[in-house]
Amino acid sequence: MKPWKLLTLISIPAVLVFANGCAVISEDECQAGLWYERGIEDGARGRSQATVYEIAQKCHEYGVRVDTSDWMRGHEEGVEQYCTPENGFIQGRNGRDYEGVCTGPTADLFMSHYQQGLVVYQAEQQYLALENRYEKVEREYYSVSAQLDEDVSKKEARALRRHLRSLRREMRGLEHQMMRFGGFGAFNPGLFY
């Protein structure tokens, strides 16, 4: 089995799992200063070097000067943690944006695994959309069936039966489409590696 397939079985440092959110910093964090450590954290989250300018701008509002050289040294170390093939797959699999922080030979490996993870993520999103549509059609099917049990005219009953047949066809079509993703009610990510 390929190493990146094992990612679902192993855990990685929590710092690599967090989403790549924006670089918001609090006044307390600005006052604390820990710029090298903050750089490591931001790099390990895959944030670009532009992050330090956002931090500096925010800290300036609090009257604090950022040591950008310390942050940059830490960021470089954090990026090394981020730019692994395994993490590339995780980032793609979770549908996270990539800010282009990897360079050199690691960039190609990271990107190839990121793309593989992204394919799985996108397939899962398609599957979930099909599943949601199926559930909506199924609810409508039961609602229309219940209307047939009520006292309705022959004309209304014919229209309701036609509508039920249409809903059944759509449900079968949705079931067929979901089978491409591993089965009805069971998305199989392994089909997309």
C-alpha cells in the first residue's frame, strides 16, 4: 500500500490538521511577541509569507512592532513541516486551499499528493450532493404517497401517480450515480486514489 493511503490510519501533529484560516492575531499575542514560534505555526499551516505583513499591520494597531526576521526564520521551519507528501494529501483531502508555500523538489511531491487528495475531496462532495438530493426526493415521494391516501379526484390521483413514477425514476437514477462512488449510502474514497 502506498504511504499516502495510510494517512487515514495514522495521526499527524495537530498543527498540520488545522484549516488554513486568515492570520488574525490578538492584542495579547502581539504583546507576547513570540515571533519565531508564530512563524513556525503559520508555516506549518501553509500560510504564505504575506501573513507576516497582515500580522504586522494588526499589531501596529496595538502599538506593537513585529520582529519579521524572527517570524520569517520560524516560517521557513514550519513550511518544511507542511510541505510533505503526506500533508499534501491531507490538505487536498480536506479541501483546503494551497497558498503556494512549497518550493524546490518538495513542491512537486506535495502538489502531486495534494491533487490526489483533492480528487477524493471533490468526489466526496459530489456524492454528498447526490445523497442530499436523494433524501429530498425520497421525502417528496412519501409526501405524494400520503396525498394518494387522501380523498382525491381521479384526475388528481392520476397526476399524483405520474409524479410518483417520476420521483421513483429519479431515485433509481440517483442510486445508480451513487454506485459510482462506492455504493448507495457508502462513499468509498479508495476508488479515487
